[in-house]
Amino acid sequence: MNFQELNNDQRREKVNSDQRFAAWREAKSRLESYRGSLVWQDVKGEQYLARSYYDSAGRRRQKSEGRRSPETEKRKADWERGRAEASERFKSMRETMVRQAAINRAVKLGRVPLMGARIVRALDEAGVLGKGIRIVGTNAIYAYEAVAGVMVDPDITATLDIDLLLDARMSLRLAMSDSVAEPALINLLRKVDKSFERTDLAFRAVNRDGYLVDLIKPQRNPPWMNERDRIGRTQDELAAVPIGGLTWHESAPSFEAVAIDERGGPVRIVASDPRVFAAHKLWLSRQQDREPTKRRRDAAQAEAVAQIVSRYLVHLPFDEAEMRMLPRELFDLAKPLFGRQETQDSYAF
């Protein structure tokens, strides 16, 4: 078996962490709803209540809320009181999350490499995680194990890179802060680590520590089909490389989970269905032009994820109706991986 179950302390704190993270996200969303300001403006001798805010493209906008009156004065007072309450709530939840992260470290829940976690959070903050970008490759395993309540063998999950699957069918726009010159994936990565640069391979960025970020997309048939391959328009923006087999991930249901990073902080991951992950990894392990060491790792990852699905994610059956996106030959090849072990402890979690 390539994984071990969480112990009782770890289970308890994972549940606590998930609940507190959900409350933190709610508090953050509420505070963000008060972005901008409500101010009085003089217009031709009259005072008007004006709302200032930034649109999705980062441009500053203003909207009149009406002439000064008891109604608009109450609206302004209610808004300021609500913003103060939201700010206080967010501050309290942030302190709670700091304490929870320390507990998570103490019980050794940390799993996701810190750089990968920071990149995933940046994608989430920019509004594209799960809405045009999915996490695929080794980092997706952290989502599967988090839901199952297990830890996969580090020899299988250790990685110094992250693969981002671009859904070229969708129209993507990064919601960037005004501190970023232009919305682009490469600029988003530089918010995480300013040393990130695009390599000679246009789909790849690397930082000074050698951490790699690859932007990939499905190989189309015919391969010259015209579709988007990048998010931003900067000169050094990453351009997604087409790769075979990724249409299965693109067509698969999404899989969302909250994992824990190396410092104990929660990170929301949106990956593709673990059944498709296992089948794709098995397919990769059979590709003769792939490096032998990678093929063996692919096979181990396929087996581990299939075992997680079979033992713990029993609501995800590996059957024809659910796996229509897979070629028949691959479905038949992968099906034995998901054979359930009907033993007393199979569903002990």
C-alpha cells in the first residue's frame, strides 16, 4: 500500500482546519464586498454620494448613489458600519488561521510544497482556479489524499514543479491587483516570486531555485486547430504546449479539496477527477518514448490514486457511464486498478 491513514489527532485537526478555512473565506469575501469607498462629492452646489471601485480590468470607476438626503446618509453610515464589522471579523479569522496552522504543523499535517501552494493560492485569488485552470500532475494527488484522509508515500509525491492545465475553450481573465502592470500568468507568478522568468520553452517558467511551472493544454485533432494558448498578452507570457491525453482531463468532472501546505496553511486545490488521473498516469506509464524512471513513477501514482478511489472515494465508481471521456481501450486497461479489496478494513476510514 502506497499510503497511510491519518491518525485521530490529524483527522480532528483536518476537520477543524477545513471548517475554519471556510469561515475565513467567507469573512474575506464579505470584506472584499466593501472594496472601494463611499464619499460625498460637490456637484454644482449639491452634494452627492459617490461610490468608487475598481472593475474586473483594474480600472477605477465611480457611480453616483444619489443626492444627499436622510436615505443616502443612512446608506453611507450602514456601509461604513458594515465595513468595520467585516474588517474586524476578517482580522479575527486571520488570527484563528495562524493558530490553526501552528497546530497543523505540530500534528504533521503539512503536505503541499510551499511554492506550489503559493502559486495555487495566487491562481485562486486571481479567479481562474477551477474556471479555466486546473491543477494536474503530481500536485493533484494532494487533493485526492486530503479528501480520503490519507498520506501518499512521499517518494511518489515529491516534486519541484507544477502543471497547470489551460482550458482553451474558455475565455479567461485574471483579476489582478493594481500593483501588477498587466494581467498575465507570468506576472502572477512574479507576484509569488519575482525571480520567475519564462524559459526558452515558451510554456515553462522557472525561478532561481529551479522550481518549474508548465502551462499545458490538450492536443487537438487536427493539431493546427486555432485556439487560445495563453492568458495575457505580454511579450514574455507563457504559451500553453499541446500534449496528448489531456482531453480526458479537460472533459472530466472537476475535483475540489482543501489540502495543507508545509507550513500548516490550507490551500484550495481544483484538479480533475481522480479516476481520470489514474487512467492517464497508467497510459503515460505505457508510452515507450517516455523516460523509464518517469514511467515507473507514473505507474506508482496510478496505482496509489486508484487505491484511494477504491477504498475511500466509493461514491466515484469506475464504470462506463462515468468514464465516457476515456477511450474504450484505456478504460479496459485501467479497470483492474480499481478492483476493490473486500476485506474488513477496506473502508475503515
